[in-house]
Amino acid sequence: MDTRAKIRLFVDAPLGADQSILMNRDQANYLFNVMRLSVGAWVSVFNGTDGEWQAEVVEATKRKGILVARTQSRPQMDPPDLWLLFAPIKKARTDFIVEKATEMGAARICPVNTDYTNSDRIRQDRLQAHAVEAAEQCGGTFVPPVDALAKLTTVLDNWPDDRRLLFCDEKKVGEIVANLADEQGDKWAILIGPEGGFSDAETTHLKSLDFVSSISLGPRILRADTAAVAALTVWQNALGDW
Amino acid sequence: MDTRAKIRLFVDAPLGADQSILMNRDQANYLFNVMRLSVGAWVSVFNGTDGEWQAEVVEATKRKGILVARTQSRPQMDPPDLWLLFAPIKKARTDFIVEKATEMGAARICPVNTDYTNSDRIRQDRLQAHAVEAAEQCGGTFVPPVDALAKLTTVLDNWPDDRRLLFCDEKKVGEIVANLADEQGDKWAILIGPEGGFSDAETTHLKSLDFVSSISLGPRILRADTAAVAALTVWQNALGDW
């Protein structure tokens, strides 16, 4: 029988047996007003590093509360070392990309500015909150960090030696998907373009880099959020934790 | 050089050389008011069966207009014979599933009622309009029909002899994804559950059917719209047109 509490909460606190966890105002409001939990109720909690714990409510008021972690219900499970680089698009779609990247097991989310990027600033805190919410919802114990917005060229110029980059090339539409299972290396990143794709200069530059492999995502042009899920699926299925 | 017009429009009319196409009021408003096209401009049009054509605007007023198809710019490309069965969820997510299924090349979209389905009616016309819009956007020449809502049990009881069903089983989370490339048959359907998954009775019934193969979509629980894209990717990559 699955005795894990249905409500899952990310907490910014160490977790271990008999560890007390102080709820902030938002969390107290959610648990005790919205979800109407009271003393003695159980909550699943995780902090991104110590696995998932079953915690008991020991104090509950409208504005604060204390949980105590009792038993670990899941070990910490970090995703494979896969980053998702994407060009921020319209707000709702950007939120979706962060949500989906978290569900799909990206280890780090990197918004990058490209030649055709529609917007040139992001709300990093808001996107990070979406990643937390998605981790709560999908049953994961890991929350991918959302980086600050950086220029694609800067990111490529400072690329780590030991990581490969999978470039989802719209112009390859109709070509066969590369056989990822033949690829080497356990550190990867996926790069998804904005609406309108990459500029010719970007495409030429990307193809000239020896850490880049390019793939097609089928014969139709996918929206950026669809492409993110599709590319993460292809990678997870061939090289990841599926 | 790509000389295809950027604006793509689905038209409910036969297409062939020198065929006139009467714009309805919405289309005329979009082309001539919103996009500010005038006589002599070009539009890419498709009707779901005759490929994509480059059509010239020959008459343009605020409320109506006439295009004439001149040359075929793409042959008709139907997707593989893959249906997507999904349980309608919250409105925005249901819209997303239809959009993504179209982009990902589903040939038919079948909303099904399950034991845990949140809503028991759909706006079929609205969902069909989303499929049309997604086809316009993704460069496809095919628009998947969106069926009326049916009960999953009814659909399974009347299942065609020659079609296999891929059951995305949340309870398999953590198990290895089946190797689809070993599966037989060219007619398939994918079944995605609602939030909360399938009931035990549904799972037992599905597993007892000889046309059903079940797969896991990785170790995290995916939202229904994420699961739809992921399952379509796995299938297209192994058996479809990627």
C-alpha cells in the first residue's frame, strides 16, 4: 500500500529524522487554509537533495506552522546530467517549457538569447517557482536550477570541455533523426530555438563546433514547448533514465 | 530560395491549378485587416487533402475576398496511421493536447471518458479549430479529425481488429520503456490517462486485451499534455515518420 501523503511540498530546509521544518506564510496558508490540514496530518516534503520524507503537522495556525520529518519515503533521485538551453518566447510558453523540462528530468534550465529571440528579459524567480511547482507535481525529488538569461554566443564561447550539445535544427526538418544511442558521453545539453528558428549565422556557427550534434524533430515544425518535450524524450529514451 | 508565402491558411475548398477560393468573413478579416494583404499578395493554402498551394489574392475587401491557387508548393503528406486517445482535462491543457497531437503528426484525435476524467463534455468544434490552427502553424498539410467524446470502455469494446494500442501506464513509472521498434503493425493508437491516472479496473481491463502494449514514460509522473508529446515522440521515433 502506498502510504505517502498526497500533498507534496518543496521545503528550503534540511531533512532528516525528527527534523523540524518551519512553514513560511505561503506554505502555511496553502496547507492549513486552502488544503485544510490540521495537527496530526501528513505531508510529503522534499528539498532537492535529501530525498522525500513523510512529515507530520505538529503546529498549524493561519500564518505559520511546523512539520516534523519522520521517515524517508524515497531516496534522493537526481536526473541525468542534461541541461536544456532554450530561447525565451511568449510568457505562457516559457512557463510551460520550464514546467515540462522539470517533469522530463532536465538537470539545469538555461534561458539563452538568440538572434531571433522575442523577449530579452525573463523573470528568473518566477521561472524557478514554476520548476518547484512542477517537481512537487511530478513526484520528483530534484528541482532543476533556472539560470539567468545569457547570450547564446557567450554560452557557446564558454562551453565546458566535457559536455556535448544536441542542436535541434529546424532546417533539418524531413531528415532522419540521428541515432542518439551511438553518441558518446554522459554530460549533455539540448538546444531549442525560438519561433522563427535560428539565424543562418547561428546555424553555421553551431555546426562548426565539435561538441555539437544536430538532430531533426520530424517533418513538421514544432512550437518551442513541443520541441523541448520531444527532444528531451528522444534523449531520455536513448541515453537517459527512462 | 524558399518562395512559399509565410501566411498559411486552411481552406475548406478543393485546390488545383487556377482554382478560385472564396474567403469567408473571418479569413477575409484576418488576411486583409489584420495582416493587411492586398490584391497581388500570396498566401500558402491547404485543405487537408490536396497538398499546399501558393494562391494569389485577386479580390480583397474587408468582408470577403478571392484567392486563386497557382502552383502546388508541397505534395499532400498524411501522417502515419496513429490515433491519440486522451482523457479531457482542464480546458487549457485539453487545447494544448490537441495542438501538440497535430504538430506531432497524430492522424486522429479521440477524446475518451475514463473513470477519473475530470470533465464529461468537450467543445468538439473548438478543439477541431485548434487542430486547424496547429496545422497552419506547423507547416503540415493534414488536419487530424477530432472525434466526439466517447466512453473508453465503448471504444475498447469496438476496437478494430487491425490496430494496436499503446497504453501509457503511470503505474509502470520507473520501469524501462518497451522497445517499440520490436512491435509489429502499422496501425496504432496511443492512450494517455487523465490526472490521477487510470482506475485499477481500467488498468486490469487494458492489460487483459491482446491488442494492448503498455509502456512507461520514465520515472517521473508526467502531466497529460507532456505525456501526449512524449508518447507521440517515442512512437514517431521508433515506428513513425521521423
